[in-house]
Amino acid sequence: MTFEQHARSFGAAAAAYERGRPSYPAAVAAWLAPEPTRLAVDVGAGTGKFTRTLLPAATEVTAIEPDPEMRAQLSTALPDVRVLDGTGESLPLPDASADLVTFAQSWHWVDPEDGAREVARVLQPGGVLGLVWNIRDEADPWAAELGELIKRPESRIMSYDRPMIGAPFDVEQHETFPWVHEQSRADFLDMIASRSYVIVMAPDDRAALLRDVDDLLDRAPSTSGATVRVPYVTHAHRFTRP
């Protein structure tokens, strides 16, 4: 399975992605957004998880997403947000038109050199590029066991702590935001099912993995009845365009 096939796999699980993927702390958008932020652009927006978080931080938010199924989910959830077809390397926006461009859970799918040049074109001088990742906190034994269970050779290792990025972005600020996401067991399993390498698994292998995760939840102390409490640390990286 190629990198491109993984990157383009999410549409097949768009509904599961919307149900299962966590949101982001409001403080992340507030920390990233310059003052004032007239236009914020969320790239690789998926079903709009981080797009929602950006809404209070900007006068206008535009979402950019290459997959039509993901765009459809986003438009249903956020009908007042402009949603465009595009990628990190080809943004359908004019030069110097944005104050903030974000990639939440999506920069690792972008060529860091081409993406940086394209973001620099779209940002105004002094504008901000924000790279964001939700990472499960595996300090709890059950979360560490989950990490081992769903780790597969096909998965791509994300450089969420020190992301690769090209010119002209070089001065970086990095902040972390610990938090806990509560969701139903069914939605948690949808979160696992919406991971790219799980989407592309053979059906029998996918079903076996989800059964193993369900069995783990039966033993996890962070589950209470049908509710799962998942600890996260959100990593945010802030780069200012010269």
C-alpha cells in the first residue's frame, strides 16, 4: 500500500471519522491565532474537527479538503463554512489572503518543502502557520497497551514533536495542551476504524483488530459502562511568516 493510497483512504471511512475522531481544546486555536485574524484557513480539514475550533478565533474560516466524502461530511456539520477542494501543496486561494493557515492531523501528508512555499504564498507577512496533532497520552498502562495493539508496520510515524518544514519558516514556538476526551465505546471503535492503515486492511484483519480493541476496553480502568475516557496531549507548532 503506497503513501498516496494511505493519504487518500479517509473518504471510505468519512462517517466513522466524524463520529470517532476527537475535537481539539479551544486554547489551541487561541494560542495559534494572530491578532486580528480575519481569515483562517484549515487545510486537510477532514470532517471539520479543527475547523470548529477555529470559528471563535477568526472573522472567517475556510476549510480545504481534497476528499469529496470528507468535504460532504464537513459541509453537513458546518453549513456556513466555505469548503474548497485543494491540498497543502496547491491551495485555491489568492496571494497574501490569509492571516492563519492550519494543518491539524494533516501536515504529515504534505510535502514539507512544497507545502511551506505554498502556505507562505497564501499568508500575509506576519501571518501564522499552525501545525497541530492530537496524540494519545500513553502514561496510563491501558493506553500504552492500546498503542502497542494498534501499532502496525503500515502506519506512518508522525513527526509531531519536531515536524519537518521548509523555507521560509524557521522560527518555531511549540506548546502542549493535555486534556481528556470522553466518548462512547462505539465512537471510540470508530476512531480506531478511521485510521488510514486500518481503513486499507483486509476486512477480516480489520474485524480482528477491532475485536482486540473491544476486549481491551473490557479491561481498561478508564471505561465506565459505555463511556471511554481517552487522555490526549495536543501538540501545537506556531511559525510566523517573515
